[in-house]
Amino acid sequence: MADKLHFSLVSPSRELYSGEVDKVDIPGCEGDLGILPNHSPLMTAIRAGLIGVYHDGVESFYFVQGGFADVTPEGLTVLAEKAMPLGDVDLPGVEAEIERIEAKMHELEGDAALVATQDLDGLRAVAASL
């Protein structure tokens, strides 16, 4: 049994993380997931929120918006539409995005409303972390 999980976090502009970790928490569209070494293979869409990376007792957090997580026997790869270290997140920008989504909620139905609600939950969690 492997002691570590290989994790890569990639955005369109750069690779933010690549290395061996103990655990990664990701905000999946169908619920939050904790990925440990030897996790069963899966692929899932991710929603706006925080990725938590745990390595040798140290926690680091990354803000992500959209994308996919792919767990294989080789490890976990997250391909995010937007990603940055939590320390680089601009609180006024997150608050503006929350206001923008809230203003459009009355126009949305079905899956679009569900996605917007998930994004709001994730963005509010990020704002509370700053």
C-alpha cells in the first residue's frame, strides 16, 4: 500500500502543485471528496471552492472554480478552469462574484440554478476563509 498520493493541480496558466501528499480534499459537484492514497478511480466535475492539500502535517489551500478531478492508480490530477493559492485570492473580487450570481439567481432554472447555488456555496466558503 502506497504511503503517499501523487497530486497535480493545473490551471490554464500554470501548474500550481505537483508532488506527493497524504490527502487532498476537493469540492466535487456532487459533494466534497477526500482523496487518500489508493483511492478508487473516478472522474468528477468540481465546483467553486477550496482544495485542501495535506502533506506531513502541513495544510495548504487553493481556490478553484470549475474543472475536473481525475483519480487513477497513478494519483490525482485536478484540471481547474481557474485556480490560485488561497493567499492570492482577492476578497473584493469574490464578493463581487457572489453579488453577480445572486443578482442572476431569479433568472435561472434546473441545472443552471443548481450550478449557481453550488458556486455561491463555494464562493461564500472561500470568502469566510479570507
